[in-house]
Amino acid sequence: METKKINFIKNYSSILLLLGGIVAGSILGLVFGKDIEIIKPLGDIFLNLLFTAIIPLIFFTITSSIANLEKTEKLGRLFVVMIAVFLGTLLISAIVMIIAVYIFPIHQNIIVSKVPLENIATGNVGDQIAQLLTTNDFYELLSRKSMLALIIFSFLIGFATLQSGEKGNSFKSFLDSGNEVMKQLLNMIMKLAPIGLGAYFAYQVSFYGPQLFGVYAKPLGIYYGACIFYFFVFFSLYAFIAGGKRAFVVFWSNNVAPALTAIGTCSSIATIPANLEAAEKMKVPAHVRNVVIPLGAPLHKDGSSMSSILKITVLFTMFGKDFTEPSTILLALGITVIVSIVEGGIPNGGYIGEVLAITVYGLPMAEALPVAMILGTLVDPIATLLNANGDVISSMMVSRFSEKTKW
């Protein structure tokens, strides 16, 4: 029993510290009022460090991941089916969340910032797409306002390194080293998160008072409700697709251990062993489960997809923007897919996704990012459940479509 308590504290230590910082900051803001503005620079320092680390971190993470792929044709069909399943479930989870926020709209009585939204270049649709996906000079890639263009450029550099073969080995080693250095840097910066976000929250509470807490209550209720619905209803549907009633029974009778492991560890990576063991009991072929589950941990994140939609919706509401336009929703779906892929290999990668969304929509970064980070922290346990457990059900569907497995 004592061991379980120790493991719980260890697994959730970063979340508990972050929440502790937020709570402490909130109390200070309520007690000292606007005098607490003196600690606001602590929050600014944390955010500025995070902003400056993001660009090189994304570049090295994506390029090194692509450069280290192995060329093989044997698993071609399996990869095609796996990608289709991953993308399909990601989009379905995002659509479920969009429907949830439409059925239960988030109306806030508070707008947390009067800061003007960042200017987004106007023009026809083609020009806007070109400006969103590319830049006309290399140095512009180094701005967080060109996040999407940087991601695409990083993918291209990674594939170019892969195609270079032995001649590109030295450059690949440089990318690997840079990736490890930037991961360690982000880990160092995130140790300041409880202080940085605590200072930010103290400042916000001092100016907007207890109303601010209402900003998070309804979105969290909607998110947890939508996730529980998706977990039981859609995972059951996916099991039926994978093999009818027999697959449904096989999945749910072997799913308790990986589900509890995901909640207990709050980590998709840490859940891989439990997922592999469960998939073996489910009779998923070894070559399928050994590819789909390890790759799914960093790349396939239904819970993160749903949280991306929630964060975008909350930020749009708080800054007085309309989320109902079709173009906005389509862009949100695209962002959820990109975020799912990009954040997997990055520690605290959800924050990178939040920066991407805020940048693309032109929201004021300094005001929007802390709110998105706080939401991300509060939804993390159930998001991890969907992220990690989704890999098990995906392995069953991939097995069904690529190997014609019958349960």
C-alpha cells in the first residue's frame, strides 16, 4: 500500500507541483489584490524562456525522428493501415469534442485580456494558405509566428537526411545530439512552471477575482464528460469494427490493466508494457502489436486531440472570437492532427501544440498560453487514458484490416 502511494506521488509529482503553484498563486492574488503585480515578472521570465526554447526544440525533435526511420517495404501495408486508423480515430475524437461544445456551449462572462489580437495577413484563401505553410526567407522560420512553416520545413530536412544515406550520418548525429540537448533544456525550464504559472495566476486573480475560476469549471466538466462518453461508446464501436461481439468481449475483458496503468502513470510511454501485454492476450499478432503500440504512444493521441479542441474553444470564447465558422473548425481539425504528431517526441509536448494553435489563430501569446497550459494540466489524467488506451484498440483494428484477424 505504501509503495502504491509512493508511485502515485512520483507519477503525478509534476502535475501536483503545478497545481500547487496555481493554488498558491490564486490565494496570494485574492489576499494581496493588485499589490501582487510585483511578482508578475516571474511569470514573464518563465514564458519567455519557454518561447525561446520552442523553435530549436521542434526543429531537432522532428528532423531527428524522421532521419532515424528505417527504409523497408515489408511493413508497407501495415503502415498504411496504421496511419489510416490513427488519423481516423484522431479526427473522430476531435469531432466528438466539437459536437460536445456545440451542445453545451461555453459562455464566459469574463474576457481575460483587452490586448489586441495579433494581425494576420489578409488576402485570398490561396495567399493565406501559402503564408501559413511557408515563409519567403529562412530567418522568418525562427519566429514562433511561423510555427506551421517550421514544422513542414523540419519534416523536409528530416526526409532529406534520410535520403542522404551514409553521407548524411554526420548530420544525423548532429540532429540526434541537438534533440537530446533541447529535451534536457525544456525539462529544466519546466521545473520553473509551478513558480511561473503561480505568479501568472496570482496576477490574473488579483485583477479579475474569483470570476476567473468559473472560466475553467464548465470546460472541464464538458471535457471529462465527452472523454468518458468517447471511451465507453466509441472504443466499444471500434471493437465491433475490429471483429464484432467477440472482439468487443476480448477487448473489454483484457482492458482493465492498461486503462488503470494509463491513469496511474499519467504517461503513454509508461503504459506501453501494459498495452503490449494486453494486446498479446487479445491475440493481436506480434508483428502488429510490436509496431502499432510503440509508434502509437508518441503519435496517436485521441485525448490530446479532444483537449486541443477544448483549448481552442475556451480561448476563442475568452478573447471574443467566433468558433462556429466552418474554416475555423477545419483549421482546428488540422491543428489537432499536427499537434498529435509533433508533441509525441517532446517532453511536455502539449505546450508546443498550444503555442501552434495560439500562433495560427493570432491570439495574444502571453495571455493565452498560460490559460491553455492550466487547462492542459487539469485534463491530463483522462487525456492520457484515451491517448494510451487508444493504442490497444487501434492495434485490434489494424490487425483486422491488415491481417484479417478474427476473434
